Amino acid sequence: METKNADLSSLKIDRSSGLKNPELKGKRIKFISTIVGIVILLLVIYFGWKSLTNPAIEVKLTSAVLQSPSQTNAVLTASGYIVAQRKAAVASKGTGRLVYLGVVEGDRVQKDQIIARIDDSDIKAQLEQAKANLKMAQSELKDSENNFNRYKELLKTGSATQMEVDAAEFRYNRVLASIDVAKALVQGAEVAMENTLIRAPFNGTVLTKNADVGEVVAPLGAGVNSKAAVVLMADMTSLQAEIDVSESNIEKITIDQDCEIRLDAYSDKSYPGYVAKIVPTADRSKATVMVKVGFKNYDQRVLPEMSAKVLFLNENLKNEKIEDTKQLLVVPSGSVVNRNNAKIVFVVRDDKAVAVQVTTGKELGSYVEVLSGLMNGDKVIEKVDDKIKDGVKVNVK
């Protein structure tokens, strides 16, 4: 009975005593830290050894791009604008109100064609007055000439004095002089009359119209409220591309060097050209030299002030015909290698070189045409050597 009623509470295990012991707790943390440190060290050693035994190859990427055959042979590419080398702001020689304007933008005009006219009513009155004065002077000519001849005959017979002869001669010479003055006045009035007509200075096309009927026009805009140029016109057969070339590249340009001109408005069209002039001065603010590139032929789509890109071609293309050709997808020749009788390029995916089989076409200088396997803009390794294989680790510069 005593055993049955014994107190067993004193026999339970105190599990918290160990956790509450600082010395035991410190040993356990130290053990865990040591295990974690060993694992990390092993990982560092593993990846370091792997890096030493299999280092990444440094590579440089390039893009597959669309180019014309001439672009692959260009020594320099520069941009500029199309400019008419022969253009004029056509203005009136006289001041007056515009009463006639016979052209609008885009009209073609011929040399000396009347394109506008200013009010000529006051000039007409001056011309009529000058002509009347001329007739009056001419009417006196016959009488003064006969009178002079008559006095000369009378002098021979002694019926007239030398003084009378001199007076008749003076009157005759004065009439001749007045006729000359009247003729000059008529001519001046006719010139003023002609100045009321505004004519085209050369064959060309009207680019802008700056005045309208009813407005006052004057030479060089002499009046505050007057217009100077009535129209702006250009000779469309004198178009050239004016290109700014860096001073450091100007040595690559020579007179008559073949070029290819491409307009930003028509990227699928190219025009053959040549270096017409290297302007013998530099722009100090831009450190460039202007080069004028002429067209060998062009069509009506080429307009002044269009943006243009000019490819200056190699000298070995001299005298060869530059034709419009379809742009081709190309990559540098060093990007394509022959592996197992297949043409291969390498792209980079997840820091590894991945082989891509391509079909190549013709060689274009330092480039090769790609017929299939790549698209425009795809990045490939620029220079492939024997170290670069499918799956090898690479590091892009």
C-alpha cells in the first residue's frame, strides 16, 4: 500500500536544463557554423576549380544587317542634304503693287518667261511724255537744218553775216542735242517699263511663292511693309548632295570618286554619284569639310532639302557601273566557319556559344551573304576560331 501511494512527480526528466545551459548552447551553434562554413568553402573550391579548368572565352558580337553590295565596299559613310546649286529668289527691280502673278509652287518656267508684273500706270505716262518730247524735238530738226543750210549759201553771196550763220548752226546743234536727250528719256522710260515685268532668270521650278496680288513688292524689301522675293525657284537639273565630312576622314575622299546616294525618303532606292567638289575650307565649329556629290542620273522623286546618306566607295570600283540592287543580309566573313561540311555561325545564349547552321551566298568584300538561318538584327560572334565550339562558355566584351 505504501508503494502504491508513492509520489512519482520527482521522477520526471528536466529537458530544459540543457537548453538553459549557455555552455552547451554555444557549442551547438559553433558546430552548426563550422558545418555551414565547410559547405561554402567546398562550393567555392568546386566552382573555382571548374573556372580554372574551363575558363570563359572572351568574344565580341556583331549584327546581321541588310546592306547593298556597294555598302560593303564603302570606305566612308556620311550624311547631308540635297541642295540645288542654281537657285534664285526672284524679285522686282522696281517698287510697286503686284497686279499679276502667273505661277504657283511646283510650276516649271522657262528663261525670260513673265511670272509676275507690278502696276505700270505711272511708268506708261512717263514713257508717253518722253515719246512726245522726242517728236517735238524731231519736228524742229528739219526747220533748223534748212535754216542753217540757207544761211551758209547766203554767206557765200554776202547776203548774210558770219554771226547769222553761227546762230543758225547753234540752233541746229541744239535741236540735235535735244533729240538725243529725248531719246535717252524714252529709253529710260522703256527700261522702267521693263522693270515692272518679273521674268524667270533661267529654266527651273518654282519652290515657294512669297507674295500675292495686291501686295507691294520692292527690290531687297526696301519698304517696311513690302515683300522682296516674289518667288523662290531652282534649277532641278543642278541638284547635288552637300555632305559634311569629318576632318579626320577627308583624306579618304578624292575628286570624281564613285559614290552611292540614298535618300531617307526612299530607303529602297539608290542613285549613282561622284565627288564633284571638295570645298577648300573647313567649318571650325563642327570640324568638318563640305563635299559636294553630284548625281550621275536621278528622277523626279529627288527634291531639294531632302536628307541623304552618301557611301564613298573604294577606288577599285572606279569606272564600274553602280546599279540599284536589292539589299542583302550579310555578316562579317570571320563569323562564318565550316564545321563538318556545314556553314556555321555562333550566337550567345545563357553565356554559352550556340552553333547555328546557315546557308551562304556570294562574298562581298569582308562580308558574306546569308541566305537562311539568320534574320536582320541577329547577334553573332564576330570572329570565330577553333576554341569556339557549341556549348563552350563565353564572355561577351
